[in-house]
Amino acid sequence: MEAGLATATENGQTRQRKIIHCDCDCFYASIEMRDNPALVGKPIAVGGSPERRGVVATCNYEAREFGIHSAMASATARRLCPDLIIIRPDMEKYRVASQQIHTVFNRYTELIEPLSLDEAYLDVSDCAAFEGSATRIASAIREEVRELVGITLSAGIAPNKFLAKIASDWNKPDGQFVVLPSEIADFVDKLPVKKLHGVGKVTAKKMQRLKLHTCADLRRLTPQQLSEHFGSFGERLYELSRGNDNRPVSTERIRKSVSVENTYDTDLPDIDTCRAALIELLPKLAKRLEKVEAESVIRKQFVKLKFHDFVTTTVEMLSRDTNPDNFLTLCEQGFARGERAVRLLGVGVRVEPSSPNALSDPTYDSDKQLPLALSQCDTEAP
């Protein structure tokens, strides 16, 4: 099979997939500028208060020119740009806009994999619109979102999800980029390794030491060599460096955990104050669990602590319920790892579907809690 070509088989025949990755441009900030034109051209961020250890959920391009980015502490963002306008998020407004965007998506395909309120993969392999041209379909989607929602969306078009996601970032904002099957090898060879999903700061530094700067450099290593350097991730690197990704667009997302957390205006100085704060979080966790109790069963309890020096630890145990005593025990074990003031405390449960068809609502995914729900806007960045 030619490198990078994701295929699907139907009725004994193989066809090439056509994948579009759609990603709204600075989504929350764009909605705020749409509703208040006086903000256009000014540096703005959507997130929590600098005075309460808030974080930036997203910001517009004017703010990015100052080095501001998502997950940055709001206080840091304000120092970088004293004129930065920080807006408290309005999640209901963003959800309405997201529903409108998905209405547009559904005109072209039912195979939609939402990643967040403003981002999704679309498989348009069987779409007859525009004579099946994925490029023209993406252009139409972008135009319809602009007219219906009043914001811009960027798109990447490619034979697989990996390449489509990379491509959607190529001509941002308000643009699109196509990776044709015949262009995959050249495109991937020049791709910086830091663009590969899963390559974080630690792996990137290791790659730099090994003089692995592009996918072309990775391709010179054998699978065995990649495994020696990067463990189990080496196999994935071998495939990505060749543009290979056979993952289908999945319309189903399985919930993995439900949790709540809070960053405190004043650090919790000792284990007694941590215990008291934990007890206050439990009713919030119970309320969230009410939304999923019919579709999920609990398999673990966990507690997360972030100490005043930003070191984070998570302790968990096997459990089938939300026993408060278990949470308190886990909290004590976690605190003992640092024995210092705590700035963030969280409690949660790991869950699994109660039946094979028990699936999560993509707008309520606790594993992506901040970008999706922004329920803790005053939770700081790591």
C-alpha cells in the first residue's frame, strides 16, 4: 500500500478515505468578538481572573503576538500584555455555536468525530456533494459556518486523520490546506518532529540530542532503533514518519473519568485543610455523576494534588463507589508525597461503560474538562 493512504473496505472493494479536520479559529474569543465588535483588533483572552489564579482558555491572534497562549496563567498573560482584555467564558453561548457548526457538518456526512466544541474530524469519502471533492466540501463548510455562525474555521484535507489535523493548522486562520495522496511522502519528509502527536517537551529534547529534526530523519531509523530510543512509542513514530494512520473516524467516544477540581486563592497549608476542602468537592462530583450513572460504572477513585511549587501527584485505588473515607485516605497519601502547601485539589472516579453502547456526550468529557466545559476557569495552568 502506498505510504499514508488510509483505506476502508466495503463489499470486498477498497477505497481511499477522504478526511477533513475542521478547527475553529480561536473559538471562544471569536464568539466574543462576533457579539461585541468593539473588541475586534484588540488583544483579548477568554478565561479566569488574574487575581484568582485563572488560566487562559483561548485568545485571539492580537493577544498571541504578545506570546499569550491557551493554558497560560492569566496573571502571566496580563504581565505580557497590560492592555489584555480578559473575558469570563459563557459556555452556553459557545455550546449553541457548536451545535450550529455541527448542523453544517451533518449536511455533508454522518461520520463526525468531535474532539471538542470547536474541532472535529469528518469522513466525507461517500459524500456526493461537489462531485465528491473533499476540497470543495471543506470550502463550502467554511463558508456556511461563516454565514451561519459568524466566525471563521480552518480545515485540513487528507487521506487520513493524522495528516488532516496537521494540514488544518497550515493556513490558519481562515484557511485550508490539502495533502494529496501523491504529495504525502514529500509533505511528511519535511514535517518537523515536534508536529507529531505525542511528541512533548521531553521527547522533543531527546530527538534533538539524537539529531532527529524532521520525519525524514526518523525514517532513517529502523523499528528496532526507534523502540530502543522511545520504547512503545517507537512503533507509532515509525508509522507517523511515513504518513501512515489507519484510524477510522469514530462517532463514538467512551467516557473514561469524571472529576472536579479547584485551585484555591490561598494555598491549603496542611493535611487538615486539604481534608476539609476535599469534603466540599464531593457534592459537586456527585452532581456530575448523576449525569452518567445510567451509562457508566465506577472502577476507581482518585485524588489529585498540585503543590505550591506546581509539582502534581495523583493517587488512585480500585473501587466501585465514591466512598468519602477512600477519598480522604488517598488525599493523605498524596499529601505525604510532598508535605507542603497545596494550591489545587481534585477528586474523581475512573469509569467504564455499563453496557457496550454506553457512550459519552462529547460536550461533557472529563478527560478534556478545561477545553470542553471550562467548568474550572479559575484552575491554573500546569
